[in-house]
Amino acid sequence: MSKIIPTGRFKKQRKKVKKNPRWHNIFYGEVPFENDHRSPWKYVIECFLNDQEIPDYFYEHPINLTKQQRQEIKNRFGSLADLKIRGLDLHFDGHNGDHLLLYIRTNKDMIYLTGIGTHSDLF
């Protein structure tokens, strides 16, 4: 079971997007597969918590982390030489969607939620 840790920046961004009607389907809609009634948000979070693979629909792929992001994560763990960090993002609404979640997965079963928003918000 992985532990999910939201960053301060993520919390502010999430609060903002939850108020945006364009994000309603992400938080309150249903995933368009598996006859599942969970929202895309809940589906992804439960995959993280249960160490399940994220379905291809969400188009999970690596991103380059800034030096600052890498350093923030390493500071939380102290001087662990074997710490591996992967920056990833996924699209809540399919491969061509513009509702993104940025997160960092470590080899210590930790997932840091670092950003949520559209491409223009985050990049």
C-alpha cells in the first residue's frame, strides 16, 4: 500500500480546480470503462493506494522534474543514497485530455501529488 502525500502547491491548485465547472466530470463523473461508477479522481487515487497499475486510458507517462522538485523530495527522506524518484503525469480524461495530475513516485512506496490543472496551468 502506497502513501499519498500532497504538496502545499498541489493543495492550492486542487482547491482552485474543484471550483471550476470544467473539472466537474473529473471529481464527480464516472470513468468511461469497466462499467465502474467511480469518478476518474477517485479511481486514480484508489489505484495509488492499492498499488494497482493505472489503466492506459489515463495515459500515464514520465516527465522531467526540476532540480528543486528532486531536492524537496530528497530533503524529506534525508540522505538515502538508494532513493529513486520518477516524475509522472496522467490525463484524467484520456490521451488527448487537458486535465492533468503531476506526481512523483519513489521506490519507498511514496507518491507525492505535486500539481493538478491543465497544460497551460502547469507548464
